[in-house]
Amino acid sequence: MFTFRLKRTVKLGVKSLWMHRLRSTLTALGMIFGVSSVIAMLAIGEGASQDAQDKIAQLGSNNIIVKTAKPVEDQSSMGQQETLKEYGLTYDDAERFRNAIPGVQIIVPNRRLSQQAAYRQRRVSIEVIGTVPWFPEISSVKLKYGRFLSITDMKYKQGVCVVDEKVVKDLFAFDDPLGQDVKIQGDYYRVVGIASEQSATPDSADMKEDKVKSKKGAAKAGGIYIPLTTVKDRFGELTLQMSAGSGRTMERVELQEIVVQVDQLEQLLSTRQSVQTLLARFHKKTDYEIVVPYELMRQAKDFQRIFTIVLGSIAAISLLVGGIGIMNIMMATVSERTREIGVRRALGAKKRDIVIQFLSETLLLTLSGGILGIVLGVGIPFAVTRFGQTRTIVTPGSLILAFGISVAVGITFGLYPAYRAANMDPIESLRHE
């Protein structure tokens, strides 16, 4: 009996909505756009957060990255002209980390220089990375072909190099780079391996002028890995800087980066403190910065949680507006069908039947709007990924959340019109024209 009543009520609701197709469609649009905006915004936020976390994770969750930072000039020396400035990390710092800090598994010193590489008639801006043979063990760089640098290359300061895939594409084009010679600052380096592209560090936005770019500043440079001893021998440690008002200044920097890898994740905080203590003891100026990818990852997750709440709240406002529109239309529908309500009550319909009738119409609007909104909400992130080159992730939770909110909005905003219809006086309703 109950099933028959429910079926009849739904059938009556569909008939009523079909009689006013345009009005019903315009009403459902509010729910469609509301649901789709919730899904799309959550997908864009999740994609951006996941992309940031992946880049941070590639730096190594067990790593502590110590980087050279140019110290802030003292106010007293601003008007003086210095001929030589020494700052940054040193080889002695790497040895101290290795010998004085317990639990350290790997120490990787790196020297990074902005240079130009030439092969035949082609020239590209690249980043020379002077490093050690065990560099791939602590980084996201993976060897694709050939071999990486060896202990022998380090010991005898060999002129060999490993190029990443971007350099292969920009410099070698269709030639096989293995066994070819690359010219950098007057010296030639034999290509012995091809590696994957390196990931940018999280604070790359703060290194605008230090990042390697082409002369026009249009393209991001690839990386060429050379033995650290070779870089020290051929490039030296002095660089000439030209600055307005102070003339020429020589800068001496031994290392741009030291990566410390610990055995266990629980040792990160204590090891970081030890690194900080050693650097503060042997460096008169704060010419370094410490980056812990694990801490950045936790911060990224916290930011993603806040970002998701904000985006979801903004999108939920559109659902609220859609719910108000549904309530407005249902109130108008109740006024239009006052005589119909009186006839049904006179024929024996109870208040409960009237409530179910109008509530079913509201739910039909919201359910249809929710389903179409899910389809549109999944399509928008796909279009953003395809045409905007932005990563998006549609999670099942966002679909359930958006659809659940649409149903809740439909019930909430449909109850008052339904109860108002049910509480009408049958006699007054029959007299209504």
C-alpha cells in the first residue's frame, strides 16, 4: 500500500513539474551550477595541493637541505667598496656534518653555476651541478641511459657529464647525446649518461635571479651533472659581480648546497637542530638557510585543509542560492495549486500526503539537478586539466559531499512550502479562484 502511494505521489510530482518545464529547468539550474562548482573547486584545490606535496616529496622526506644564502649587508658597510666577499657553505661544513652529527646516512655537497652549453651550432642556457656519484640516492633524479658519475671521475677530475632530458631535447635535438662532447666555458665534457629532469626546490620563487635562464629569460634551463672536483678545478670558486655604485665585486662561494640524509624520520628535528648549531658556531653571518621537506609537506597538508574548506564554503554559497530559488518557486506553486490542495483534502487526503506530494517535487528537482551537476562538475576539472595545463583531482568524497548537500538543501528548503500547503484550510482552499 505504501509503495503504491509513493509511486502515485512521485508520478503526480513528475507530471506537475513537466507541466511547467521551463520553470522547473530554470529552478534546477541553480542546483546544477551549485553542485558542479563545489566539485570543480574541490578538484582544483586537491590537484594543486597534491602537486605541491609531490614536488616536496621528491626532495626526500628524510633529507635536510642546507643552502647558501647571500647575507644582508651591514648598514655600516653600505657605502664602502668591497673587493672580495666570502660567504656561504664550505667543504668544512660538509665534513663537520659527517663527523659530528650522529645518525647521518649520506652527505651530498653540491656546487651550482649558471652557464651556457654548446653543441655544434646550438647553444642553450644550463645549470652546471657539481656533485658526487651518490647524488641520485638522495634526490628525485633517476638515470635513464648510460651511467652516472663514478668515484674514478671524482678522483681524477674527469671531463665527463650527465645531462638531463631537457638538455637532450634543447641541445641535441635528434642526435644521440651519449658519447658526444659538450662545450662549457672553453672546456669539453663527454656525455656518459642521461638522467631525468630535476625537481625545483620549494623556495625556488625566492631565487628569481639565481635560477638559470636563457638570455631572453624565456625558458627554464636544464641541468648538467659534472664531478664536484672537476667543477672546483675548472670553474674555481670566485665569481665577478657587477653592481651599480660599488663597481666590481668578487664573490667566493665554495658550495651552494649540502644535502643531509638521516637514517630515520624521527631524527629529523634533532638533526636539524644539530645542523643549525654547527652552522651558527662556525659562520659569523647568517649566510645559509635550512629547508626540511618533511616540515614543508606538513605545512602543505595544513594549507590544503584550509584551502579546501574555503573553496568548499564559497561553492556552497551557490547551493544555498539555488535552495532559496527552489523555495521561492515552491511557494509560488503552492499558491497556484491552492484549489487542488482543497480538492485533495476534501477527498480524504491527509496532511502527511500533501507534505509528501510537495516534498517529492522538491526532491525531484534537487536530485535531477544534483545528478546533472555531478556530470558537469566532473567535466569542468577535465577541461581545466586539458586546456589549462593544471592538475585537478576529483575525489569520490567530493562527489558524495556535493550530492549530499544538494539533497539536504532540497529537503531543508522544501519543508516550509510543503507544511504551508498541508496546513491550509480545506474550505478556504476550495473557495480559492
